[in-house]
Amino acid sequence: MPVMLMIVLVAASSCTSNQKKMEKQMADFIAKVESKVIPLSKEAAIASWDASISGKDEDYQRSEKAQVELVKIFADTSLFAELKSIKESGLVKDSVLSRQMDILYLAFLRNQVDPTLLEKEIAMEANLEKKYSNFRAKIGSKQLTDNEIEDILATSTQSSEVESAWKAHKKIGPEVAPDIIELVKVRNQIAQKLGYANYHTMNMVLSEQDPDEVLALFDELDSLTSGSFSELKLEIDSYLSKRFGVSPDKLMPWHYQNRYFQEAPKIYNVNLDQFYSDKDVVALTAKFYNGIGLNIDDIIARSDLYEKPGKNQHAYCTDIDRSGDVRVLCNVKPTYGWMNTLLHENGHAVYSKYNDPAKPYFLRDAAHSFTTEAIAEMMGRLASNPQWMLDMGIITPEQKEQIASECLKSLRLEQLVFSRWAQVMYRFEKEMYANPDQDLNSLWWSMVEKYQLLKKPEGRNEPDWASKIHVALYPCYYHNYLMGEMLASQLNAYIAANVLKISDFNAASFVGHPEVGAYLKEKVFVPGCLYPWNEMIEKATGEKLTAKYYALQFVK
């Protein structure tokens, strides 16, 4: 054998041997981390769930303790050094091992700061969660839940009454604002110790998003929606002016039928609540999901769906163990809004439930947080889809004919109103983390005035931004909701054309079509986070994420 050939073969054999050795080291590392993370993650998730339901101090303390212990694993400097060494070797070629390595690297990198700083962040978050959960708005001596505040804002035609309700809810702001500002600074300290300008930038990069690309996307959506929204805002103001008996220039934020103008006011001649007021919306949710091959009976059995004292007043889905224990928290009433929410939260739930149990633990998760939002949002939209309502037996063919046009206009209005609200949240947080010492009250209202075209109440200088729980407890996340809406439109269009074989994607109700569930399981749920999010989207729809289907559906 020629000497050169022998050298090449020996080198190749050596490389192969080194690769196998490093891949075994990576597999052993994953097993070691799994043995610590899996039981502790489950414990933390259950503690958080219990705290959300009870509102008790001891449950919040248990939740906080479990979260601290979990963070300690990812803050371990020796583990991170081992992982970094493996990654920098460049020898992990196996695609499944490599993907787990990348995911774990980002998770460890996020926590490579002083553990006392991370523990301080968790303690502050737990304290804030307790304040939000236990807060009840007061009008006079009467305490009101968020549902009751929303009901007043949605139904009252008295300016004084909606103003009182809106301002009562905003009272949480001064209670939590100083804590939030301190928390923002702690988060920024963490980010800066890791080499990032601030927490907002770090959070995007470590979730595999390019901040410049996201900003460009939001600028594009601003440009796409601003003209249509301005026209619709005039229509909204004309309706509300008549409803409250005030001139359009006297309309204030409390006139817009919800706490943040994040949902569309009911300006069209269709009251969807009337169709759900005598319905069991939980049973309808189960019937729908079960009918498309995504059974949720076990999820509902584990969930907590109705109001009770001390319970978190919001709605969320939690995956306890990535092995089927998925739960939904709601505060259900027989309304359109809660029908939408139940469909939404169970969209998250089926994404989690129908992961691939054969995949490694760290790959049994959504491709990205916004991809699970996309499924939730696509399903939530169905609550106002006349075809879905007909197919579910909620309305008659005659009623569908009566409301179809108004429902489509309502959905368009809902989407455009939400897209402008999402602009406020994204840009406010971006600026807040860039400089938390600036006048945040003024910053908030400048954003609200620019993107939502609402008027700041004269002389108001309150931390109204702090009344939104996401600012404190779900930081730098809101842009994912709007990216999720874009993907929801993209998936809906693909399913209509390629699974249901229909041309009108607005008529896609999915009811009774298990092939829809099969498609979602195969192309979206089962892959988990094996692929980076845009790669998964391209495999599922034939295209990377694009705004064009959202624009086709909602921007005229």
C-alpha cells in the first residue's frame, strides 16, 4: 500500500474514532443532565400549577424553591465548561445529538452568571406573580375579578362606569411598577454579564431569533397594517361615539371595550356571545379536538377550568413532564371569549401531548414558542368562524347566512387591532430594557398613541404599562404572538389547499376531519424541536415563515 494512502486511511480512522468518542461523551453528558432536569422540572411545574390554583404563600414558596434548584443545574459552571468543550470540538456530527447539544448550550449559556443573581430574579418573579394573582380591582367597596371588569367594559354604555372599571384595574400598576423596574435591571445585569447589551437582545438571541430580523418584520407589518387600521379606527370611533353619546374626539381608552384595546370592540351587527351563552364550551372544545383525531379528554380531566378564590385569573397551558401530563388553567364562562380561549389553550395542549415519545427529552418541545402560539391562534380563530359554528351545531344554516359577512369583518378587525397592540408591547419592552430609568409612563403612552391611535387621558401619569402581567412575568415574549398569527395564517392556507383541498381558506373549519390532526401531528408536533423553527416551517408548508398569508387574509 502506498505510504500516502496509508497516512490518509490512518487519519480518517483517527477522525472517525475521535468523532465516536466525542459523540459518546455528548450522549453521556445528555444522560447526566436529563437525570437531574427531568424530575426537578416536573416538581417545579407541579408546584407552579398548585400555586396558580390556590394562591397560597406556601405553594408559591415551593414553586420558587423548585425553580431555583432547576436554575442551579443550568448555572453549573463545570457542566457548562464540559458542554462548551464538546461543542467547540466540532466533532458531534450526529444530527440528533448535535441538535440537543445546541439547545442545551443556549440553556446553559443563559444561566452562566452569579447564582445569587439568578435566585434574586426568581424570587422577585415569584413575589410579583403572587401580587398579580391576589389583586382584585375595587369599585367603591366592591371587589371585582378580571372577568367582571371585562364584562363592565364590554357591556356598559355609561362613560362614568367604564372609566371607573378601567381605572380600578389599573390600580395594580403602582403596586408592582417599582418591583418590575428593579427586576428589569436585574435581568439586564444577567444579560450584560453574558456579553449582551440588555435582556431583550439576549432573550431573542438565546431563543434562536435575530433581533434585527424581528425588528424588520415588525416594521414591515407596521407598514402593511397602518393604513387599514387607520380606516378601521375611524369606523370604531364612529360606532363608539354613538354608543356612549360623546363626540369622537372625546373617546378615551376606557371606551374601547377591554382593558388594553388588544381585542376588537364589538362594532358589527353580530353578538357572538348569544350563540355560546347556553352552551357547554368545554364540551364543545372536547368534541372538536376529538373529532380531528387529537383527543383531549385526558387533558380536560387534569385541568382546572373554572373560577375560584385565590386562583390565577388568566389562562395558560402547562406541560408538566413532556410525557403526556398536559394541563390547562382557565376561568371559563359561556362566552365567545372563553370559547376562543379554550380552543387556543388546547391548541397549545395538543402540541405538547402529541410529541414523539421516542425522541430524547430535550427534543420533546415546540420548535419555538411562537410555533405553538401559531397552533393555538389558528384554533382560537375558529370560535368566530361561521362555518365552524355551523359544523359544530352551534348555529343553523340560516344564522350562518345572517352572520357570515359580519364575522369575517370582525375577524379582520380583531387581527388588525391585535397586531397594533402587539407593536406597542414589542416596542415598549425593547425600549424599556434599553433604558429602564427613562420615563416609562410617557414611553408607554407615546407607543399607545402612535400604534393604537388612542388618546392619553389628560394629566394621567400612572404606570399603566405595569398592569399588563406579561411585562413582568413573560418578558420579551409578545412579538411571538404576532409571529404566531402569521404562521397560523400560513398553516391555515396550506391545510385548506393541500389537506382539505378547498380554495377558500376562510371556509376551513377542520370539523370532523381527522386528516387535519394527522397532518399537524406528522409535520408540526412529532418533529418537536429537532429542527430550527424556520426549517420546520419550510418542511411543513413548503415555505419559510412569511407575512404574505396574513396579509392576504386580513390586510385589504
